Amino acid sequence: MDSGSGQSGRQDNVLVQKVKGLLMRAWRERWNEIQWGIHLKKLIGTAQPGADTKEIAVLLLQQALVGAHPNSLILSYVKHAVFTKLIPSVAAFKYIYSYDDYNKPHCLLALIEMAKHFSLHMSYSSVSEGGVTLCQTLQALVHWLLKVMLKCVQQYQESRQTEYQNVLHAAALAADAITDSYTVNGLLYIAQSEETEVFCDMEQTELNVRGTLSQIPQDAISEDVRQDVSNLNFLKNIKSTVMPPDTLLDVGHLPICPTIVTMVALEAVLNPTSDMQPFVEQLFVLEKLMKLQRPYLFCELFRACFMGLIDLKSGESQEQYRWLAFSFLKMPQILQKIQQQQPSRDFSSDLEEGFNKLLYSSNMLDLADIKHNCDLLFFLLGECSKINLISESQQKHIQVKRNRDSQKPRPNDQQTCAALIIRAETTFNSILKTLDADYSKNQESLFGVLHHMLSGKNFGLILAAAAATGKLQIFCFKLIKISEFARQSPGEGGKASQFRAWLFDISFLMLCHITQVYGTEMIMSSAECMDTFFVQWALKCFPEDGKYKSVDNSMPVDTAKVDFLLNALTQGTDLSQGAPKWHEICTNIPWAIQEVLFAWEHGSIASDSIKMILGYVKNRMLCLPIVVSAWLCSYINMLSDDARTKPLSMLQQLIQPLTGENTPQYYSERSHLMHLIVQKMIHEILPPSKRPPTPQYIPANTLPAEVMAKTMKGLFSKGWMDMECLRTLEVILNLCGSDWFADRLVMHMLDSYRVEDMSLNLSLVLAVSHMDLEHITLSLLLHTIPGLLLSADKHVQLTDPKGYTLAKYCVLAVTSAQTAKSSQKAETSTMYSRGRKRSRKEFDLDDLDDTHPQKRSKTMEPQITLDSEGFNFDFLNVKEDGDSSPIIDTKDPLNKALLNLFRLMNAIVHDGNVSPKTSFVISFIDEAIRCGQYSRYILQFMPPNMLCQILKCIPGVFGNEKILQICDLTNSTGRKIAAKAICQSSRFEKD
């Protein structure tokens, strides 16, 4: 290696000696630059291969600057050699910015003019040097100009020599002209990222120049020079090369913000128990991407609450409780979280302005007040004031304006549901304290508290308040502990044993109802609960969302207990005698009923006996009808229609309440709750003619596609989502899956040709995607978009404005999904829970992911289409020396989907044909850039060769500002790609 270097050095010395002789001849014969270029080219052509021509530039410039004045002829030779690429421009620049003989002002002037000439007229698109090297060279050159300015202004301050004033002026004009170049500015921005210390030194030098210049008297220096030097702001311009992103989704022309209003509806109705942090994170994302002012955001949040309260249908108590709890209990907490995480300069003023904006919708507020027979705004203001979001004076000011603007009388009835839901929060907190007491000492009072919760509307209100405040899981945990305590009564008898039985019964009923309404995750919040009787029974036996469990997967059977129960049921013996263990009775009574059913089917027992036996089942402990009904549902689910008659008859008898004066104590409230639980449990099992009337979101003999088309048309027409539309889309999504759903969303979103209409459609479709954000986003990236890109007859869907609308949707969905995933990493309930209750199957799959990832069912996530090269992240690991490999979770489905999509788009770009597909790819990248701080997550999956290939296909499609945002300038690879792309685009430089 050393001998090779020595040989190369000798070749360079020989070449330099020959050039020196050629220069002497050119000087004697007074060659012009053309003649010089011809002879120099011949000389270089005769040199050994690999000879370095950089030393030629040093030789020529040294000879040109020997005296006090530069040799103009030799300088013309240098310019010609550089522009004809006989010698590299970087070598000339390197000599210039290394020149430090400040006692030769005329030579300095010549070098400044040469540097300016080279920088402004050379072709950057064909430079042979490395892009980053060129960036560093230009930065060093500008730094040298600043140092020359500083030295000259200091020399002029001391000597007042006109030559230094001229050099100062020339250096200022040259620096301004060089940095005014669009290409140079972009390259200097890359150099700033490469060598931040040098750029800081440049800023300090500029500051010193200004400071020294300010010390020179006004009349001692030309006004033009002072002005040109003082007006230099190119360093500031370099730092601001990358401008703030534009609005990604503009809804300013719409009367309301459809995305915010619809997302609030989804959160209130579908996510009543979820932590508010993911929702707050989504609000922050939309606030940034849609450039929403904070007061406007607050106004739209309030508007969504009032619109939801108005849209409620009569008789929908569960929906009403959810909306009221969200509006008056959860919304103030959301506002408080916004204040804590992103405090504005004056949060209370922004909130007050948001309320003032809401007051312009006085008709909506009046309608809501009439609907609920109270002043709803008064309650909302009161809850915000309680947690110091607004002051009392602000509250009074808003209320006065509301009273002035409205002509409708607004009663303030404290017995309305709005008032009750607010009081329910306080009641619930006191109940939690009561449940912490010692069970063994106050069973009667504890039962009294739980029994009182079941009276009237109390239970529904309290559960809604608990869900909205995030305490429902705590309540379930305490109920499970009570259930465990009360399941047996060793040594007890009489009253104590009876209250213990009732505690077991009422806690069982409450837990069943909560599980049905709010999902299995409510009872699985703690590892302590997993081995308890109720949780095990619910997981193995309790039907969930119309899905029945396997009879073979039931609890273990104790034949002795089954025989005891058979005797007790057939003879009418009280099951509470003998200090029973109630969990064992619940475990074995289904098998006793199975024996009774088989005997009935074989004619061994009469119908009257069956009625009597079932009467005993529901006589005292109402947990038993639920346990028996759950087993019957699972059993019936396996039978043919002909074999279901008698089991269905048993179910019908179980849900009939006891009548007469002999009903047990505390029976009616427990019976009502039991009836609700069993009725919901058996709904799917009953023949259609015997089912209670329920909303049919997908009518019989109607295709889901037709229902969705009608629903989406109504949604786009209204501009916001009502409850019927929400429930219909929820049913369709659960029925048809995310792939089908994503396809239809895109199809209906693009079913327009007006940009304004597509903007509205996009804002609504984005919100609808939050029903199941991750799965819909994965389906979009892995199924819908590849299907459009690979189709030969769907180019119209990719043609603008449809193409860039689709690209906006993809980017918005990905950004939202990534934000949701990041904000929920520490939570037990992952993204799959957003928008719907989680099934036990999903919990099992999560466990498998942690312990046995190879066992996870492949049907639970969209399939990734791989090309012939295989699926890997290798190209993301391509890096320069000194760069660290990117940290990317290769198991994350969203990462895989984005990588797969970018590989497909890269193949389209390299195809060479410009088509709507290419336009979509460019729009996708363009919209990703607009995400600002969120763009890096998406663009990190862009193959390194993709950007330059796009610029080859459609030159100038990305300006330097966008190139600098596409590339990751924090690593050498990104800076190298950015420099190459900017040089490639330099021929399209802006004027």
C-alpha cells in the first residue's frame, strides 16, 4: 500500500512539473485560455492513469498570486480549467479558503471574485466530487469570506486604508450573491447539519463583523459598504431553508370540523371505559396537521358533545348515560390533560374564547336544553370551574352572554339526568370507600349499599360515571374480591349466612352486567383476578357479543355435587341449607340441568316438573338462572333447529320473573338485572319471531355494500355522524372485516369530482377509521393501496385530485395509528381495544405474542405480499461509516406495511413510465413531508435510491426545501442523498 502511494505521488510530481513547464511556455507566448485549455488537456491525457489533477489548481493559483497584484492571465487559465473540468472545482475552492495572506488586498479581491464566479456559474449537477464534500467546501468558502470581512474591518478600523474597505465590500457582496443561489443555500443547510460547530463559528464571526463595524464612525466608511455589510442575513436564511409544513387537511371552509365532531362521538359511544390519553394524543395530532387554533379546537369539542346529546333517541338510556358522562365528567378531564401536557400561554383565556365561539350556535344550545330539560352549558361550565380550568368570573361572564343570547327558558331541574350523572361521580367515590371496609364485620350494610345501587336509574348512572372517570376497573376488582369472600360461609348460619349468599349473588349479577356492557377487559384489569371464580367462569362459559362458548370448555364437574343438586331441585329443598359453597353450586348446576333436560327429552319428567325445577333455580339466588342460561345457550348453539325446542322452552321459563306475594326479600331489583343479563345473552339463540325488537342496522335480504353506500352517502350529506350511522358502520365493520371496510371507505371517499366535497369526505373517513384504527390502516396499506397501484383499470382513482386526496388519507391514517400505538405502549389495553370491546381471543393472542409468537393466528392481521427478493429491512441498515443503524421494530405490523408499500412504490418509480401511479407516489411523499414532526416515521422506510430516481423521472418535482425534509440529515447517508438530489435538481434552480 505504501509503495502504491509513493508511486502515485511520483506521478503527481511529474505531472505538476510538466504543467509548470507548460505554464512558462503559455506565459511567454501569451496564450489565451482556449489555447491553454487545449494544451493542458493533451498533457493530462498523456499522464499515467490515476494521476491527481488537484495539485494543478494549487500550482496555478500560487503562480497567479506571487506578487502584490494577481496575474490576470494565469487566473483566466484557472477559470477555464475549472469550467472545462480539467481540474476539480473543489481543489480551487480549497486553495481559496485556505489563503490567509491578508496583507495582499488586491490578491484577496481577485480570489473573492473568482470564488463568486465559480459558485454562481459552475454546474452542480455534474460535479464529480462527493456531494457532502462539496457542501463542506462551500461552507468553508463562505466561512472564509466572513473571516476576510472580519480581518478587513479590523484592519480598516486601525489604518483606514481604502483597499481594505474595498475588500470588505467585495466579500460582503460575494457572500450575499453566493448564498442567494437556491442550490448553494440548500447545500449549505446540509453542511450546517454535517458540521454544526463550524456554522456556530460562522455566526460568531458575523456577529464580530457587525460589532467591529458599529465601532467605526459613520463618516469614516462608505454608506454603501456599511449598509451592504449590515444587511447581511444569509446565515439566518440558511437556517430557515426548511419552512414550516403546510396544512395537511384544511376544513376552514366547513361550518364545523367533521373530524373532531365524529371522533368525539366515537370516543363517547365506543370507548366509554378507555383511558383518555390516546384520545388527547389524537387531538394533538389533528391540531398540528390541520393547523387548528386552540380556541377553535375547544369549541368543536363542546359542539360535538351538544350535537351528540341532541341526537339521542328516546328510550336509549345506556347511550344517554354515556353521552352525559362523557360531556360532563370526561370532557373536563380531557381539557385538564391538554392543559397539563401542552399548556398554552393562557389556557383559561383560550377555553373562554372556545366557549364564546360556541355561544354563536345558540339554536343548537337551546335545542339541547329543551331535549334534556336543563341548562346543559351551566353544568359544563360548573365542572370546568371545579377543576380550575376557568375562573368564577369567566364562568359568570359566559353564562351572562348565554342568557342574553337565548330567548328560550332553561329550567335548572336537579333531577335531570345531567344533574344526576354529575352527582353520581361523588356517590361512586363514596361507594368505593365503603367497599374497602372489612367484609366480615359489615356484611349487612355492604349488601345494603350494593342493593341500593340497583334501584331505579342508579346502577346505570353510577357505571357511566365510573367508566368516564376511569374507575370502573377498580370497582370490578372490588366486586370480585367481595364475590370471593362471599362464595362460602364456614361455620356461619342464619342471618350472616343469608347476607353472605346475597353478597355473592348481587356481586355476580353486577359483574355479569358490567362484562356484557363494557367488555371482558373490565374484569381482567389485575393479575390477582385471573384465578378467581367469576373471571374463570366468565372466560369459559359466559357468552360475549353473541359468541357462545364451547360446552366442552366448561368448568370441571363434581358428580357428587351434581347428584346433590338434582335431589335438591327435584324435591324443592333450599340450596342455602348446610353452609353451601356458592361457587361450587354455580359450577355444577348446569350439569344437573343437563340431566333434567335429557330426562325431559326422553319423557322421564313431565313439563310441570320442569317448570317447578326451574322455579327453584330462580327462587332465591339469581346468579343460578344466569349460569344455567349461559350453559343452555352454548348447548343450543350446537344443536340443529329441530332439537332446540325444549332447551329454548327452558330458557323462556328462566327469564320469566316470579310473581305473587311469596317473592324472596330484596328480589325485585336483582330480578330486573338478571332479566336484562339473560335477555341479552339469549338474543341470538332465540328464533327471529320471538326476539325482542332491536334496531336492524343491516336489514334482512340487504347486502352490506348497499347499506354502507346508503350510510356513507348520508354521512357525507350531513357532514357529521349521528348515532344510527355510527352503529351501522360498527356492525358492518365487525361483519365484513377491515379489508373490505377499507376498500369501501376509499371508494366512497373518492366518489366525487369536487375538491371541496373530497375534503369533507376525507375529514369524515379519517374519523371513521378510528373505529378500529390499526386494522383499518393496515388494510389500507397492505390491501387497498397495493390493489389500486397494481390494477390496470383503476387509474382514475389515482388521478388528481383523487390521487392526492387518497395520499392525504394514507398519511393521516398512518400518523394517527403510529401516535396511538406509541401512546398506548405502556397500557394493558392496546390499540385493538379502541373503538370496540376486546374479545377473549384477542387477549389470548396478545399473550401468545409475548410468549409464543409463532403460534399467533395468521388470520388476525392482513397478509403482507412479498416480492421475489423476500421480505426484510436490510436496505434500511445501509449506512455510512460512523452512522448507527436505525432502531426499527421489525415485528411491528405497521412498520412492515409501510416498508412493503414503499418497496412497491419504488418499483413503480423505477419502471420509467410516468403515470397516475407515479403521481400518487409523489403525492404520498409530499403529504408525508407536510406532517412536520411526524414525517420522519413514514419517510424512514423510503429506499435510499428512490428520491434521485423520482427526480430523474420528473425533474424538479421536489424543491430543495422538500428534499431536505425527505432526507434524514441526522446521519451521513441522509446528508449524502440530499446533497446528490440537490445537485441533480440544480439545473431547475429558481430565479
